[in-house]
Amino acid sequence: MKTQKLIPAVVLTLLALPVFAQSTTTELQRDVRQQQRIENGLKSGQLTTREASKLERQESHVSKVEAKAMKDGTVTPAEQNRIQTMQNKVGRNINAQKHDAQVGNPASASSQRMRADVQRNVNQEKRIQNGVESGALDPHEAARMQRTQSRLQRKQARVGRDGHVSAAEQHRVRRAEHRDSRRLFRQKHDAQHGA
């Protein structure tokens, strides 16, 4: 009798994982594109370090909401709509900041440091996305990695909020990035599997 009840639950779980992976992958792809837009703005001088810092803080909030939505293994339509609305707002803010009167100096050490950190975010988001798509990350692991990514983005935002990223500040951020990268590697290569 217990076996008969268990089989439908297992089947439903297996059917839900591809839907989770699909919706999560879409959100992660959007995160990657937003981070690339910030990086390109820094590279072209359309964004100052301070503007990029503010945008990183907003991206951090989106990542935190994504992590919370992923935590239970399903992203409801309401959660997905909320995330899309937030991502749309950040996208508009990126566009507004890139096209305002402020101009950054892409050759400055501070801008280059911030750009390197944002590029690292792009790489981490891609790695999380690949883990979800391949099934190497289950929903709980993906949520944990997004939470970690959110904390890292907040740290980057704090470091650049004064418009300058010093070498010592970047060193502290890099240590956290390396730690998170190792954590992601372990999560992707452990015995748990997603879809």
C-alpha cells in the first residue's frame, strides 16, 4: 500500500524537475545578461564604479528573491512574475544609468577591479545555470548557490558604493569569490543530482 502511494509522488517529483530547471534556467540566463550589461557599461565608460555598485546591489536583491523562490524546489508562477518584474526594473535602471550624463573612466584601476568582479559574477551565474541544466545541482543546491551569489553581489556593492574599489577591497572580494567558486564546484560534483 505504501509503495502504491510512493510511486505517484516520485513520478510527480520527476516531472516537476524539468519545469523547475526550465524556469530557473530562464531566470539565470537573464541574470547573466544583466551582469554582462553592467560589465559592458563599465568597459565602455557608460557606467561609473558607483553606478555599477548600485546596480550590483539591485542584482543582489533579485538573486536573494530567486534563491528564496528556488528553495522549496518549485518556482510558482507568482514567484516567477515577481522575479521577472524585478529583473525588468533592474534592466531599466541599467539602461538609465548607461545613458545618463555621468561618464566613467574605464582605464581607472577602480573601474577595472569592479569590471573583473562583475565578470566573475557572469561566470558564476553561468556555472549555476549549467549545473541546473545538467542536473548536477538539485533545486536546493541551486537555491543555496544563488543565496551565496546574492551575498557576494552585496559585498561588491558595499565595496564600490564610494565610487572607488581599492586593491585591498578587491582582495577581500576575491577571497570570497574563490571560496564560493570552490563551494559551487563541490555542490556540482557531490552525490546529489537534480533533474
